[in-house]
Amino acid sequence: MQCPNCGGPTKWIARTRVRQIVHGKCRHIIKPYNDTIFQHSNWPIRYWLYAMLHVANSKTSIDGNFLSRQLGVREQTARGMLGRIRLHLAGIDHLSVFGKLGDTVHIRLERPRRIYMPGVKRRKTTQVLCMAVGRSVRTIVTDIARPHRLKVLVNARIHPEAKVVTDCHHTLRVVSGYRDYPRLVFDPLYFADREPGSDSITGFMNSFARGVKGQHKHLRMPGLWLFLKEYEFRFNRRHRSHETFGDMLAAFPSFSPSVRETLRAWNDDLPR
């Protein structure tokens, strides 16, 4: 490997205890784990790979209690590892805009159950804007008290040359603000002449509901978007599930503070 500092091909020296490699000539230091989910972690890489394998092989996700027993670590540590893995999955599938020229994007507003906001007694304080193109699904967490943001999200998150359609009358009214919105087409019979099971949004929300009810019991709203990204990653690969673990290891995106903020802002539109 050529040194990025001096350009020399001199032998590199590995410092395994501090996770660094040093150039033998100019002593330039490279830290491979910087800006990845492994940064500032003292646990061996095999622990992370084992945790990622459990996430890939699970149908309804895993919780910190299960992972702590499998790895022999504290439950708080296991929860932190799962949070970083979910962030890693969100980074792999991140798109600046959803859909492309000529695509038909199906959207629908869903209200998942068993979601709680700390300090708020009222339930159902959130809603999820689901978008689907074929077998692929994307979600954005929005606040039920800010319906005016939905039209902004549709214009910003969906390709401008893509057709937007919904079969839900409630979604049409809320997104359009009870006014004329030419970009959103209402088609109540959108799935009437299609194959059974072609409604990807319904399939995804059913999968998410089973996981929350059977595995997590309930979720806290501030971290809801990370759980949705995990279920998206698994659901969008349901027809090639044998490649899920390989896709998790195929790329390790950079997670600088600005990148993390971009990911959270794209997928979570709740007020700060």
C-alpha cells in the first residue's frame, strides 16, 4: 500500500494494541477504525462481527439482553453495540433522494403502535411516512402535530421526476393540506390489478409490528428511526436473505459527526 503522506511503498508496521498502522519510513500513522462504528471501542472485532451476524440472521431483530448473554458483556454495552450497528445499516442504504426518473413512488402514512415518548402521556404522538418503489421501502419519522412538513418531505426526499401515488385517503388529505396538490395522485384501486403481496408498505409495517410486539415490547420515540432502518435493511433483502450478512460487511461508510447528523435529519423529522 502506498503511503498517502510521502508516497513511498515502504513496509507498514502494525500496532495491534492501539489499532494503528505506521509507515516504516516517514512514520505516518493510519487508524483504520476512525469514523467507523468501531471507533472508541475496546472490544475485539470478532465481538462486533458476531453481533452483526446475529442481527443479519434474526427475523424480528434482537435486543440488548439477548446480545449481552451471547457476548458475555454488560447489557448497556450490548445496547450501545446494537445502536452503532443500526447506524451502520442506515449508512449503507442511505440515498439523497428516493426513486429515479420514471419511477412510481407509492406513499402512505402509518401510525405504529407501542411507541412512547419519554415525558409524554399521550400515545400515538408519531407517524411514519412510508415510501415504496417495487420491493424497496424507505421510511421517515414525522410528528403528528406538524402535518405541514409532509409536503416538504415529499418534495425533498423523492426524486422530482418520479410519480407519487397513494391509495390512502387520509394520506392524501394530510399531505396535501386539504388543498390541490398536483404531484400526489390518489388511486384507491392502485393494487386492484396487481399480484397479491405487491403492497410492500403493508408487508414492511406488519414485519415491524411483529418485531416490536414479540421482541422489544415497546420502543422509545427518539431512537425509532434507527430501529426502522434495521427493519428496512432486512426487509429490502427478503428475496436474497442469504446475502444480508455479506452486504453488512461489504462497505463501512464514514460516520463523522456531520454524516451522522445528515443521516438523522434525512430519516427523522421530529422537532429537536
